Amino acid sequence: MSSNSTALQEGPVADPLAFTATDVTTSRVVDFSGVDGYRTASELATSIAATLELPENTPYALRDNNRGRMLRDDVSVGSQLPAEGSELTLVPKSHLGQH
Amino acid sequence: MSQVVTTESGEQLNVVLTKHDDPQQQIIAREPVRMSDVGLHLDEIWLKGLSAGVLGTDLSRISRHVTAGKTRPDGKLGGFFAELREGRESFRSHYPSESLIEVAQRAAQPLVSAGILEQNEVFRYFLQTLPIDEADTADATNLLGAGARVKTKHEALILEQASLSEYLAASRELCDPASAIEKSTPFEHELFFTREAWDQGREAARRGGENESAGMFIGRIMQDSETRKVFTRVDCCIEVEHATEEQYAVTPTGDSYARTNELLGIRRRRLNRPHERIVGSAHGHNFGVSADADGNRRCESCDLAAYCNRTNAAASTADIDWHKTVFRGAPWATFLIWGYNAREEDDWKLYGLKGASLVRRSLRILD
């Protein structure tokens, strides 16, 4: 599978991908398979948010729980994750506060 | 984007905008309502259905439906009905068009950018059903690649059986200071805090000193063994670690949520409570109340007023947006703000879900 994405790549790109994603409270879990590895982490986060029907006016990022690190938004997911077995958390880029 | 909302009759639910001063009410924008827009509505119905003993705890067995409200003589819909069905049982509620104001605001944004609307210009909006527009129906999974497959799972909701009447007898109501002036909305869903959880919530909110800081409430969803009414018990508050704490914002990071879930997992195992979950948040508005144009914080009636209503203990748009993002699917979730009034006294407000909005509510403290 290939993509016209202009995502940055860091090394070989695993494609397609299979992984599990959850919201930050871990109450909803989604299994994904056959995902285009050339998509950026940002694009994937947006798609996962839509799947979970989360508010669309909030940007999201992804945390790789297996490695305890955030994925780089502008880099292809396939160059940041193995082909299978990743566990991701969808993290809202939002804050609590007066402003 | 999440899926568009299609009604039982197979049409697409849309919010339509017109200019406020246009007698012809020509449509200037149309925005499809999406599933993410009715998340709070559906969450609330699930909780009501659970409490009524009509709906169960397994969301995979529950289907969701939207029905247009009555069409008025002017062609506008009188709101809409959101309904959950499980087998032969169903539970539904009516919601007014106003409950979708955020969709209208989303539709208005491009109009402002295009100069069709002025910034802050008033506009009218209403609901309409229209034939499905294929351009609006891009499935979220299409964006993942042609061969992508998605399977959603839900963590089983376990309801702990208890006696609501015993909980009520062993607790007393606690209302925020503002309730001396304006009563908070009565809630069907009872919310009980242990004294420890309440104190820990304040501690987590104030820990940041001059900066905002936060905590996450941990508790259990309970069900009255006789009436099946659902209520929430809050057992403790876990400090939100690894967050960026600033004077006017606290931003949890990926590590913050991971740490909270790690500690929740430890509690579940040590206390043998596998059904404990995150049930809300607390954070502090630890900055002072803004001074007025004359540099005064207190009003002229300060010495006489029983309650000071110049307070920063109020939910901001950012607070509400964060809560909706984190607690989608958790209609019992609450959030608490600790702030200060102009007298530099502690002030707080607690919020819960009602009418698909987050509104002030009281709680009960377990003695």
C-alpha cells in the first residue's frame, strides 16, 4: 500500500499497520488494521478521534505506550511504529484553564 | 471528521444559518451535524436509561438513533430526538436546536473569514433535514487507507450494587458558595464524595501555588439494588503529574494520563476494585480576581454582601472543551474548579452533565 502523503520519514516505513488505540481514560479501545503506514501521526490522530467521535475542534497527538513516548506529528506512523502490536493513546492537545 | 447524523427517515441532520436582519432568511451556510456533536446527548441518554433500568451496561449491544423533531410551519425543526435502543427496550429524549449551537458556531467561522459575517455579528440558526450529501459522508476510516479496518471495543461498565437510601442517610448536601444567591440545577444523578476525596481535590487544585494544577477523581459507578438508579461515589483524587502548569492554564501531557492510569491500575489491584475508574477532575484557578477599570477588585457593596460574586471559580470554554474531550462516553463525570473571589476567599464550582451541557451542581459529602 502506498500513499501520496508528504509525511517526513525516518527510516523504513512499515505498511500496513495494525495497532490498538485508546482514549486517555482507557474506557474505549479501538483495534485498527490495514492502516496506511505513510500517513502522518497527526493525520492518524485525527482519524482516531473521528472514530471515537471526539470533539473536532481539538487537535490530538498519539502516545506510543510500548515505548513511553509521543509520536512526531509530521512523521509517517510507519516509520515510528512496528507493523503490529503497538498500543497507542490518543492525547488531546488541550488544557484546563482560564484562557 | 466523524460520521454525519442521519435520521430514521434516512436524511441528514443539518444546522442552517441565516443573517439575523434578513427578512427573507436566505441560507448563508449549512453544516451537517456529526456524531461528535451529539456525544453529550447520547451519553446523557445512556445514563438516564441505565438509571431507569431500561438500558444495559454493554454499549456494543446498544444502537443509536436520531429522529427529527416536528417540522414547524416555517419549515424549521422543533429540535430533535436522540434515542438508544437495546433489544426491544429504548430510551429517548428531546433536545432543542439550541443544544447544537456549537455546530452553528462552526458553520459561522468560514463566513467570518470570507467577510460574509462580521466578527461577533449575530446570526440565526435552525435545524433542517436534507437529503444526504455524499460530500459530507467521508468515513473516518477512509482517511486511514483503502484497506483499513476498525473494530471498536468498550471497557465493560461494572455497576457496584449498593443502597442509595443508605448513602443519602450517611451524607449531607454541599452546595457551592454561589448557591446562596442562585440555586444550582437539581440533578437526578446523585454524586457522593468521601471527605478524603474532597480534600484531595482541593489539594491537587491548589498544589500549583500561583500556577494552575489539577487532579483526577477516581471512583465507582454505583447502582441502587432496589430502584436500579445509578449514582457515583468518588473515593480519591490523584494529582495530575507531568503537566505543564502555568498561571492561566494546566496542560496534561501524554505522560500525565499514562501516570494516572498507572496509579488507577495499582489501586484496582491493591483494593480489589477492578471497576474503579476516572470519574472527573479538579483544577485550580489560583490567580486573583481581575481588577476593574478603576483598579478595584471589591465592589462597593462588599462590606454588606453575604456572598461575593466577583469570582474566578467559573468554567472557561477551555475547561468545558477539555472535559468533553476527555470524558466522552462518561456521562457521570464531573469537574470541579477551585478559585478565589475578590475577598481572596476560597470559592468553588462543581459541574455535571444536564441537557447535553455542563452545568453547576451540588454534591453530597459522606460523613
